[in-house]
Amino acid sequence: AEHCPFLVLQTQGEMVAGKEMSVTVEFTNPLKQTLENVTLRLEGPGVLRTMKKEFRQIPANSTLIWELKCIPKQPGLRKLIASLNCGALRHVYGELNVQIQKP
């Protein structure tokens, strides 16, 4: 059985409430076909507003990296959740716990 593909989330910079940080979502297409009309979504209550990005095509075995900047509002332990949807692949997820520091 093919393993379910997943999204890899990473953060750069210090994670401090009120300071800009960046989040990257990485996805590798595991199929032997090009994925069409892919929607990537990232949510993280208290860290960023829900963001969506559309990719027209992701070629077979290629990797995409989506980087976005955000300013977390509140300190504490937060969860970032990414999801990917397209015709050929459904419910591809990734999540990351982030600890936001007090300013």
C-alpha cells in the first residue's frame, strides 16, 4: 500500500507574540501524475488568519514550498494545521505545535 502523503510544516525566526515570523509548508507529490487545481490551506488560531493558496499544477514527484509571514497575537502553545485538497488526493494534512513566547 502506498503511504499517505503528508505536509511538512516548519517555522523560521523567533516565535514571539507581536513579532513577524515565517511558516513554510512543504509538499511532495507522490503520484506518477501531475496534480491539477490544488488548494493548500493553512490555519493556526492565535497565530495567523486562515490562508489559502491555489496551485494550478504540481508535476509528478515534484516538491512545492509555500512560505508565508505572520505575526502571532497571543503567547502560549498553538497548533498550525495545513491541509491540501485536489481531485486525485484528498485530506492530506500536516500539523505542528508552536510555542509562542511572551514579548
